[in-house]
Amino acid sequence: MIVRSRSPLRLGLAGGGTDVSPYSDQFGGYVLNVTINLYAHCTIELLDNPTVVFDAQDMGQSWTGRADYPLPLVDVLVLHKAVYNRIMRQFNSQQTIGLRMVTRSDAPPGSGLGSSSSMVVAMLAAYKQLLSLPLDEYDMAHLAYEIERVDCAMAGGKQDQYAATFGGFNFMEFNANDLVVVNPLRVHRHIEIELHSRMMLYFTGISRESARIIEEQVESANYFNLGNDSLMAMHEIKQTALQIKECLLKGDLNAISQIIHAAWDAKKRTSLAITNSHIDLVANTALAAGAYALKVSGAGGGGFMMILADSCAHMHIEKALSGLGGYVQKFQFTHEGAESWLVI
């Protein structure tokens, strides 16, 4: 038997970082994001022997071992092993399965598009198809979150798992006790098309480790010091998610550019690792070439940059950025979340 799955990557439009504990536990977080047609892909093939093979083609890493429980979470492909362990424990009575899993992502590691979480969701979707698991969207997203943040102790938030599972434009609410509410947004087609026509996605050429940046943000925010500037910046970022949601539903795209510009300034106040000299050069070059606003997607420090500009200025901006070591990534918005199917 062979099954395949895919889950979309996401663009964070507003509120990123407020989905991270302890901020979301103490103050509640709001995030607005949308999925795009870049995906994490997974294929599982059952083997007739007690062997587990993981092959992450995009990372150039592979692991082969006996189908034991639990697989040790060391060396390479820890997430692949952690997903296997959780599935065997929670859904298969610790009875191991021999299989070969092949994965790949359409975006490079450290892209800021939630690629790691999307890969976990894609793997879970494949197991769901393989074993007919009773998981709805909330179940799968929460399970992906637990595997990353609890089983693997990786720092980070919750929005990526829910975006990859649900798909589309979503306004998400994050509260204490892992309470998450996903509100799908019905954005008018003409507004969606115009937003896309104004948006560019530029890879800065720098991959970054989001967990380290998030840990620094949490430390610098000092949630028990209510006068801390980093914490005040987080409150501002949270409000931009509400503001952009309203503007998006009304079609006020000019206001969205202004809010994203202000949110980027606030984001830089949450950690010294959000930007660097190269990101500043890319940002200043894009703005000088006609961009309205921009922000780094994800935790910051590198990865993809979302640039807003009139459609007529896109080629001029791309030309201005051509010598800075990155590239413009073509994309479309998508409305589907994680999908899986049986290969016949």
C-alpha cells in the first residue's frame, strides 16, 4: 500500500508571535494568515519487513533502522521519528509498522513559511490515510503542535500547524490551556485577487533557525514586566491582526499596507535578531524602488520577505533586488488544507 499527502505552507499577514506561550497564555493571541501553493509532501509505502526508512529528499538526509518503539529522537530526522513514535503509541498500541517514508518541501528550511510544522501535518495526514485515524482538523493540528513543542521540545507557536491543517484565509485566536479557535474568512474574490496582485514574495537568501529567535523574543518580552517595550510591541502586533482582518473583509488594501508597515516596526522591537544588515538592505532597496510596505515572514532573521507594492511596480522592484542574492518566488493563495490519498 502507498499513500501520499501534502499540506500547504503559509504567509503570516499579522499577529505572528502572539501565538507563542507564555504570551498567548497570559494575554491571548490573534494571528491572521493565508496558505499558498507551496507544499510539504509525504509518501508512505508499507514494507513487508520490520524496517523503517525515512528519506527527506529536500534536506539530503536519510535514516534506516529497525521498526522499534520508540525510535530514539537523536541524530537526523528527529521530527520524522517523533511522528512515528506518537502514531505507534497513541493509535497503534505500540505495535510497530515497517514502512518507507519519503518527504520533501517546496520551500528551503528556515524559510519563515512554517515549513517544519507543515511537514509534520503532512506526515500525520499520510498516517491518517494509512490507518484510517479518527482525526478532524483541530485534532490533527493540536497533535502536530504537541509533537513539535512537547515531544521534541522545539520552541515556537501554534499558528503554523493550524494553517497547514485548515488552509485558506484564517483569523486565529490563541488562549490559555491550548484553547484555539480558527475563524475562516470569506474574502471576496476581487479583494483576494487585488491583494495577490500587490504582493511579492522574496527569498532573502538567508535561512534561519526560528526556535532560537523565538526563545530570544520570549526572554526579551519579560511578560511579568508590563512596562517592557518588547511586551508593548507584542500588544501592538496583536492589534494589527484585528485591524487587518477588518480591512481585508472590507477591501481597504491601502490601509493594510500602512498597518503592515507599522507592524514591521513593532516586530523589530521584540528582538534584536528580527532583522540584520542584509535584511535592512533588501527592505530599503525595495522601498526605494516603489514598495509600500514589507515584513519578514515568520520569526525573522531571514527566510522570505513579503513585499506590498502596486502591481505595476513589481518588475522594477524585482530588478532592483536582483543583485542582492535572493529571488522572487511566484505563488498563489490556496483554500485547501492538508490532503491525503491512496495511490492506486
